Amino acid sequence: MDFTSAAPPVVKSIKQRDLLNTWLRLYAREQIVPAVWEYQPARLEEELSDLIYYTVEAAAPAPRLTIQSENTRISRAYGHTGKGVLLEDYLGPRLAPFVMPIYHQCVARGLPVYSVAEVDDIYGRIVAYERLLLPFQTDGTVCHIIASVKTFCEDGGFEIKNLMRGNDALPRPKLRAVIDRELFHRAPGRIATAELVEFGDQPGVTSDVIELN
């Protein structure tokens, strides 16, 4: 599946949108990928169980990503924790071809990447696996990635244990998108600069178009 071009609203989860908006605020200052030490989202502690931190090392033919988190909720989906392990080795030969291109795209573009895949739990219930990757740089090189992973089932409850390894069915990709449009954060309730606003159909107000600068 190819990667599509997308704007931030492609991200469905409200909590993932909050994480993305924090990244966008940092990026928008100078249109530069932020450093990981600058990234301090509100209520970060509440999200830690769904976040995975990676270090990125340049290598040929593809960058090497090492897992730096442990005891995350999503480690239950893979059956074991992976701190200190290369992501490709942690995934194994069955899953790596489906997952690694998403991370490689994030490193290559230096932009957030969002993906959605469907997987089946051990009882056959369909679970949406939503992954948001955020890149961070030092000296112009992407050297960290933070991944936020959310799981959702329209049927309600599902079994997360061994979700990614519990059956023979491979993940079914539904969306792979690079967030490369509208790379700014618009605060709720505010009007963007140079946005057109029309006043009309109000008593005593002439219908005019005013440009805000």
C-alpha cells in the first residue's frame, strides 16, 4: 500500500491528536523537526502505557530502530516486552515486512506518519490498530521516534493479549499516510490569519467580506 498525503485531521483518536498538536506547535516555530527533550505534552503520564520510544541509528540499507520502552500496554499485544531489542528483530520475519516500512517512511520524511490496520483477536473480533509516529532530530538527523498506538473494536471489548501473534491472519493495512499538509496547530475557537469571514443576514450589519491579517 502506498503512502498518502494527509493533514492532521486524518488522525482519529482525540488523545493522539493532542500528541500530534504538541509536536506541531514545536515544528511550526521554524518548520524544523523538534528535539525529543522539548516534547512535553500535557498529561503525558496518562499516555505512557500506549507510547513506545525508539532510538534511530543510520545504517544501510535501512535505519536501525531500538526499542527503549518496556511494560507498555501494547507489549501485551506482542506477547513480551522488547526494551533494548531492534524493532525488526522484535517483530520477527512475519510482521516486519508490514510494519518496518512505516517507520522507515517517518525517518526518511522527517514528518509524522499515521497508519491504520485491522487485526483479529484470538476470538475473531476485528480490532483497529491505529499507530501515530512522531520524529525527533538532533543536528538535522532523525534520531528518535515516539509511537502512540491505540486499539479499537466496534464490538466493544476484545482480547489484547497476543493480539499481533495470536492467530495466523496477518494485519490488513487500511491506511498509511504521511502528515505533510497543514503543519501548524490552530487553537480551538480561533480564526487563522488571512482567513475570510463573512458577516451577513444580521440586523444593521452590511454584508461584507473582511480579511483578517
